[in-house]
Amino acid sequence: MLSKQTQLNNLDEQMANCSACILRKTCSRVVFGEGSAEAEILFIGEAPGKKEDELGRPFVGAAGKFLDEMLGIINLKREDVYIVNVCKCRPPQNRDPLPEETAACWPWLLEQIKIIRPKLIVTLGRHSMERFLSDKKISQLHGTLVIKTIPEIGKQNFYTLYHPAAALYNGSMRKTLIQDFKKIPKVLEKIKTD
């Protein structure tokens, strides 16, 4: 049996050759994901931005710095978790990814989840949340644990947060996001004891 890291490396190689949507023609590179293949927590964002596209790493711009800061608050580092995006290629001018673009990346995201098998998936922002919990609003769900069965991956624990980028421009949202983030260790503990 191949290690999780080897499986992820193999998947990254396959993703690098993907041309299922128009985004691959306009971006610099596919942004796979990074962190520990053995992570208990998987963070899923929306799509790479300019900095992510340049460096080939998720969440390395201003929102990424804020994410790192929040991880520090709960005594975690990027190396302790795994971070990916719903959409693997940067949309032009950082526009929202179109439904057909996120649909093209959906099989890649499912494979990443199947390999890592996280105890908790933390969705960052509305676009990430809607891939799994499309019948809800982020204003209702943020900071709460939702257990849902997804046909391709089975029963999964989801915890929804506002996107760190939104908090950069809105002080009250920043406070809410930090409060919600601080609950993650307790949520994870609850999952492990249930």
C-alpha cells in the first residue's frame, strides 16, 4: 500500500496535466495543496489568487497570513493540517470560479479527501461550503459542526468558517472568524470521543 504522501504526489502529477476547464489556459500552474498527508483537519478554500498562482501554494497571500495567524492561536502550524482549494487553477482577475470550473475540479478534491481521510473538513468561505452544504447559508452555519454523508466519500464532519479574506476588510467579521476558529480543537475532540 502506498503511503498517503506518495498517493498525493501521484495525484498532483495527474492534476498538473488536467485541462478539463478553461482556467488551465489562463493560469500559471495548478495549485495542488500542502501540509501533512496525515492531517486530522483539512481546510478547503475557494480558488488560488495571484500569489498562490505565482508560488504554486494555497493560501500564501494576505488571507494566508491571517490563516497562519489563526492556526497559531490554536497551537497548529500549516505542517499540521492540509490546505487545498475547491478550484485548483486561478480564475482570471481573481473572479469567483464558475460552476463548471468548480465541477471540473470536483473529482480532484474528492480524491484528495479520500487519500487524507481527515476527521474534520473546515470550509473557508461560501464557495467551499456550497460544494458540500449547498442548501444552507454561511451566515447560519459558520462556527457549527455539520455531519453529512457525501456519496463519494461517506459520512464526514464539516465545520464552516467565513473566508479569511473577508475578515481582512471587515473588522467585525475578523472577530467572528477568530471566535469560530478557536472552537476547532473542541470540535475535533468531540468528533474523536463520539
